[in-house]
Amino acid sequence: MSKVLEIRDLWVAYEPGQWVLQGLQLQLKEAEVLALLGPNGGGKTTLLKTVLGLLRPQRGEVKVFGLPPEGARPLVGYLPQLSPDRGRFPVTVLDVVLMGRYAQVGLLRRPREADLQKAREVLRVLGLEGLQDRPFFSLSGGQRQRVLVARALAAEPRLLLLDEPSTGVDIIAQEDFYQLLGALRDREGLSVLLASHDIGGITALADRVACLNRQLHYYGPPGEALSPQVLERTFGAHMQFLLHDERCLTCRRQDG
Ligand SMILES: Nc1ncnc2c1ncn2[C@@H]1O[C@H](COP(=O)(O)OP(=O)(O)OP(=O)(O)O)[C@@H](O)[C@H]1O
Ligand SMILES: [Mg+2]
């Protein structure tokens, strides 16, 4: 299987000497979902931005489809991390999805019929066809999430980068969403790199898991990522926010 993403000895800092990513090695193959887990500030968004070519590493190498990140951008779809207070600009659902066609349309040109067709097609695939004329910010959190995924897919990417796609989405919508990603992987051969705090849910979908807290504490199949040793090394004191079930170290300690 061909390499979608190849990261070798990656070091990234925003300030000289303050390393946010330290010596990462990662790979992603075609039709694979890689889940990136880690605490706040662990470097997940930084890694996604480096893969997009928005940040330049100080050391190491990132290859996307064998190319430097800037060269591979037309093949990559990106869902940025949502902030709850992001502006309420008055755009329709269709407008938002058409933003995904900028690489094809160009920022200042009007979309052509082919772009409109592609946008309508992804809305249909995601079960959103009835919503295309609604104002984006009148939708529920889960519907918005789907629209943003539609926007990323409208670019017809071979690699999808998702930064915490389940923020603000209820558990049912979240499971639906993971099923959808699984179907796109299995049917279309899409590769997905997804940053998440949702350890329990995402490991059912992911083919591989990377536990990142500045360094990679684990990279491999999902089962072992949930071992108490790996979780404690990755999340440390943040553990209690992440996993309140039988695997939660904090709960187990409190239970005696
Ligand atoms: N533009 C920036 N300038 C300086 N430091 C930054 C910048 N962006 C992020 N950082 C720092 O880099 C570290 C990693 O941040 P990053 O956003 O990659 O973490 P994250 O894993 O995505 O966290 P979260 O789970 O909260 O989204 C943090 O310490 C953060 O403060
Ligand atoms: Mg982040």
C-alpha cells in the first residue's frame, strides 16, 4: 500500500528552543484512519498544521503523497478546530461547502456549474441535501459539523485532516460521524488523520493510534493505546478529564 504521509524525526517550535513537537516518526497509509490523542497543548493542532504546510519544521521531514506539504495541498482536505465563539457570518450551507472548492475555483472567481454539482453531491452523500439554503449558524452543532466535513470533502481530497471533529457534537451524532468516516475509508480509499480527545469512541474506528504529548508516547494499533501505562505517560494529570470508565486511573485510585 502506498504511503500517504511519512514523518521522520520531526521537530517544531514556535519560539527558539521551545519544542512543541520532539522527534516524531509517523506514517499513514492509503485507506487508513490514524487517530491522534493527547492532552490540551500536546501538539495535535501543531502537527496537523505542519502536515498542511502552514508551519515549517525546524528539523526533520514531512512528505505527503511523496511531496513536500505545500505541493500536496490540493490532495488534502482540512477541518480546523472549532472555537465556540467563532464569528457568526451570514453564509448558507451551500456557500460553506463551496469554500472547499477554492483550490479549483480560485478565491475571487465565481464557482462554475461543476463546482456547484460537486458541492450538491457531497451534501447528498452526507445526508444534508435539504439544508443547503439554510444559514450555516442556524444549524445544530452536529449538522454544522457535517457541513464542515462536506466542505473538506468538496475539495475531493485523498487525505482528510480533522482537528477535533466531535467538539460540540452529541454522542449519537459522534457515532454516526465515525461510521461515515469508516465508510469513506472503506469505499473511497480515503485516508484520515484525526485529532481527538475522545479516546473511547475513536479507537473503534481508528486503524492506528498515536498518543502525543510533545513526544510520541505510543504509535500502533488501538488496543494497546488504552493500556494504563500509555495513557498515564501521555495524559499525566489530565487523565481524569478524558476517560471516566473502568480504565480511568483517577477513578480507580479514588475507588481504592
Ligand atoms: N501560534 C502559536 N505561538 C506560540 N505557541 C503556540 C502557538 N500555537 C500553539 N502554541 C503552543 O504549542 C503547544 C501545542 O499547542 P497545540 O495547539 O498544537 O496543542 P493541541 O494538542 O492541539 O491542544 P488542544 O487539545 O487544546 O487543541 C501549546 O503549548 C501552545 O500554547
Ligand atoms: Mg488543538
